[in-house]
Amino acid sequence: MERLLLYVHFNKFNQISEHVLYQLEKMRPLFRKVIFISNSKISQDQADELKKELVDEVLLRKNIGFDFAAWRDGMKKVGFEELKSYDSVTLMNDTCFGPLWDLESLYQDFESDRNVDFWGMTNYRKDKDFNEHIQSYYLSFKKNVVNSEAFQLFWQNIQDFTEVQDVIDHYETQVTTNLVQAGFHYQTVFNTIQADASGMLYPDFSYYNPTSILKNRVPFIKVKTIAAKAATDVEGVYKLAGGVVDEVSKMLGKKRPTNGVKVEVGEVECSIEIYLVIKYGYKIAEVAEAVQKAVLEEVSNLSGLKVVEVNVYVQNVKMEEVEQTTEEFED
């Protein structure tokens, strides 16, 4: 199969992380052509090193428009007419670790399924803010989709939004909707629509439920997810930050809530910020220290990255709910 991969990279420290090199090494054999699109100021030496074995071309661009504008620029580099010559076009970013399992069998399964026109790793169910959609960290489109007017017009008209919420509203949640409305059908490795989301703050399985991700053999797991799971497993933690943080988000017009974790990844190291709500009755300092230790150990062990700092911010305290009872008296 003639497959194309457009891989978007961003690193605050202008480095190429070890997990990115690992991904490219494992995925290179699947594709006829791999284009590495960096929104960071990596050096020409780094770009040249990538082109030795891991990628065919490197596109360096300003960090504007987020992933969708970067993928658009990758398509422009190939040429929208030239895109039609490929059997599939895959879009991916560097926010995940993996692959944990072989990808060739996944591609073969989806490519042989005539009921699937495009696919991804996980999806997000419809709620009051968003339509059902494939989560955009991994998207793959078959030839019939790439050749369609719906696909071509969507990507040719991507704008350089400066606010991530605009990208979410207009692109991440709409690419699936537009193609479905055009008559195409999608599937995911893990279809979360009917999955049990009890105990989750929001039905985002790629972030809030790493256990389900692994059980369903999704080959990629988000970097943030590892830290989030370690933090919420600590006794005394009620949940990752919602409450005050999310209320501010709503005031700013942001539909998607903050998820309580921020990770900055360097070449072989990372720094992490955790925002929490803790349970009433627990000592804040002790819980925070336990979270620091748990996150440091879990991320270090599972990712191989050196964790240089874990900063914990307690946003709120969950007060115990008092159970109200009524007593009956006989006259």
C-alpha cells in the first residue's frame, strides 16, 4: 500500500524527544513517504539527522494555527492533487507514547474493511458542547476520502487560528462531522461511545481512563495520562482540578475544561504541573508530597523520561456531603 504520514512535532525546548525518535523508527516501515512537520525551532543539523533514516522530508514552520494548520501546510507541500495518488493519508502528532503494539495489522484490518472510509484510535461521544468525533492525535483517511471534495475543501480552507478553542470548535470536532455528512463512515480502535464512563470527570477515555485504553489495545497512550492516573490514585485526591479552574474557563468561553495536568517534554526530560481537588480532612502538604512522589515514579518508569520537577497546585477542597435523614414520629 502507498501510504503517506504527516507527523506534527512541537517541543517547547526546541528538542526532538526520544519518544518521537522511537515512534518514527517503528512507523517508518509502514509508509512510502513520511513528512516531519515541526512547529518548533529545531536546528538544521537535527532536521538533517532525521532525514538520514527516519523521514523523507522535514518542514519547518512558525508555531501558528496549531496541529491543523501544520497538517494543512504538510498537504500543501505534497500538493493536494498529489495527495490523491496515495492509498491513505495519516495525520499524527507527538502527544503520545507508543506504538505499544504492531500497527501493520491495524492498517491491514481497516484497509480491508469496505465499511470504513477513515479511522482513528479513540473517539469522543456527543455531549452538549461537541459532536461525536475521532480524537485528532491520530487520523487516517482512505483514498476515496482524500479524493473527495469534502476532504479537499476542508483542508484547503484551514485558517491560522490563534486560540486553541477555535481549532477545537472548527476543526478537531468538525472534520469527522463533515465527512460523515458527506456520506463516509468511520471506525476507531477503541469505540468509546457505549463504554462505561462512570467515575470519569468527562468521557475522554484517551485521558481519563488509561486502563481502558490498554485493555482495548490502543497502541498509543497520552503523555499526560500517565501523570493523571498516578495523581488520582493517591489517597486524599478527590479529582484533577475542575471547580474554580473550569469556572474560569467557562467565563472565558472555553467549552472544553482544563484537564488538570500540564507536561513539558524536552529531549530526555520533562516537567509536570498537577492541579488537584483534595478531599476534606486530609493534610494538603502530605497529599501534595505523595502526589509528587507518585507522579515522578510512574512517569519515570513508564516513559523513561527524567522528571526534573513535579509542581502540585491544590485548587480546592471537596467538603464531605452530609447525608440528610428524616425521622418519623408517632402522635
